[in-house]
Amino acid sequence: MKELSLDPESFLPEDGYAGTLVGRASVSGAIAGPSVIAIREDGAFDISDAAPTMSDLLELPAPAQRVAQLAGRRIGSIADLVRNSAAHRCDTRKPFLLAPCDLQVIKAAGVTFAASLVERVIEEQAKGDPSRAAALRGQVMALIGEHFGSVKPGSSEAMRIKELFVERGLWSQYLEVGIGPDAEVFTKAPVLSSVGSGADVGIRRDSSWNNPEPEIVLAVNSRGETVGAALGNDVNLRDFEGRSALLLGKSKDNNAACAIGPFFRLFDAGFSIEDVRHATVDLVVEGEDGFVLRGASSMAQISRDPLDLVAHAIGPNHQYPDGIVLFLGTMFAPVEDRDQPGGGFTHKVGDVVRISSPKLGSLVNRVNWCDRIAPWSFGVRALFSNLAARGLLNQQ
């Protein structure tokens, strides 16, 4: 397969080390294990003595200020850490990147952009058959009009659109969550199952229509406070979800089908939720067949405010004592033909997916079959056994 190249420069935000950057890395020693790290100009620093898990760190009051006060133990240069994180050539005896979250539940908000809403409706109407997508796309677009993206969910205008679709026999469950009062929020993947930058991401062998979903992921503590952000790839099997929304779990939750990283940028004086609201997320997919796909998702076009989505996910009706990470959705839905006219886009094994945003760096992964990627085996019991063996639980 195509070799994955991780560039230490593009790994960083455009303002370099100016922000408060924290992540997780597998750190070697007498007992190797995952550690919370601070990413600084003079290297990566293990701060697990103060925060054994990322969940612990994000629970602290003003976590960005706390990170600035921690010296930590230097585990190596950022360049070495990044280069060693490419899965196919990773030396596991040396530090390599993991997904920055650990005990947080991995949640996702769906159908939060008009463009992706249209594609979800098309998937449903096409029953997972990509050859029907082009004709359906024209039909749906003619019905909703060019100003559909400015419709506020739950508004009277949204309800008029709903009535129009009902009259035409085209009402969809995706339209219900896209323009109705209640957002779609689902559990994307189990705790600790997400992969970091450099790892392979997985698609199922029995899927013939799938794609990346480049998104911003919010870090939210147990109090419902949004304290930072990262990039994410919500790998999606369009044919499975198109056949039935009840296949959402099989469409979304597979081995290595969730990538988050390369770090969390914590909110501080130089980075806030306003930066998230105005961010652009860029995507490049490069295939071994020479195919190149480019796309972008503008957070300015999201239909629900990011903090509104957080409120739909965590609050009086649903608590998460270890916090959550929340995918915010994407406006990107690829329609370019890859193999034949009308066939649309689908992944091929070996595709390299690069998701980037100026203030959040780059998340880079390579596509592989789910059953070819090493099975996920390091769960919650393994984590706590490891932390106990390293004496880190005694710090609390």
C-alpha cells in the first residue's frame, strides 16, 4: 500500500506552538503505556503524574492554565514523535501518537449542514445504491431551493419545508433532525476505540459506497464545559446507512473507523469557541490509483451552533461523568465519480486521508480493511491495570 508520510510541520497549527496543545502518546519505559502529553516547541512532555488520563486533565479548573504550570518529563522531540506515528513503520519501543481522548464517550452530531443533509436524504431514497444518486440529487435540489442552507432548524420556515416534502412523499428522517427542533446525536464509537494521526482507518470489505467525514471534534468535560477542540474523521459506510437508518451502528462503528487528533487545542487567550465557529476544515484524499479528491467544510455554514449541539448531547437529561468528545458534523459529501460515470466516490484501500484546519493542524490516516487492521484490544480494564502498574493511580 501507499506509504504514509507524516510531516512534523503540517502536524502543527499555523501559529505553531502558540496554543495549548495536549494529546496522548504511547510512552516506553519499565512499563510502556498511554500517557497524557503537552506538546511544546522543545518537545513532547509526559504530564501523567498530574493527570493520568485526558479525562482527568479536562476536569481541572482552567485546564490550559494548569498545563502551562506543569513541567512534565520530556519524552522526545515533536519531529521524532510525529514521524514514528505512521502505523506501517512505527517502532513501538519509541513514543507514538494515540487519539487524544481516553475515557470520554465518543459522540457525534449528524445532519448539521445543508449539503450533508441533502446527501443523507439521497442515500435513503437510493436505498444505498450509488448509481441512483445523481438523478435523485437533482430532484431533491429542485425541491428545496438554493437558500435551503440558511433555514434555521425548528423555525416556521423549516416547518413549511417539512409540509412541502410530506406533500411530495419525500419526507425523510434526516430532514426531521436536519431542520426539526431536535438534533441527531449518537454514539460514534466505544470509549478508547478511536485511533490517532498516523494510524490506519478502517472500512468493511462488504461496503461498496463509503467516504471520510472531516469534522471538528469538541472536548467537553463532565460539567458540560467545552474546553478545547481537535480534528476528526467519522468514517461512514453510505451504502449501509442508506439501506436502513437502523444500520447506523454498522455503518459508523467498526474497527478503526473513528480517528481523532492529532491533539486537543485547549481554549485559552488565543483560541476559543469563536475560532471553532469560523473554522474551515480541508480534506485531501490521495489514492494509489492516482485519484485525488479535495473538499472543504466551513463551520460558518453549520445549521446549529456548536454549543447548542453540546447542550443536546450532555445536560440534565444525560450525564457523562468522564466527559465526552463531540463530532460536529460536516458539510462535505463527495459526489465526484471515481471509477465510472454516475458511480460517485468510494474509498479504496491505500487511500491517504489528510484533514486539516489552520488552528488545529493536520490529522492524517491511511485506509485499510477493518479486518486487516490490528483488532482493538486495549480497553478500560487494560488502561486501569496499566496505570496502576505504573503507579499513576496513586497520584489521585
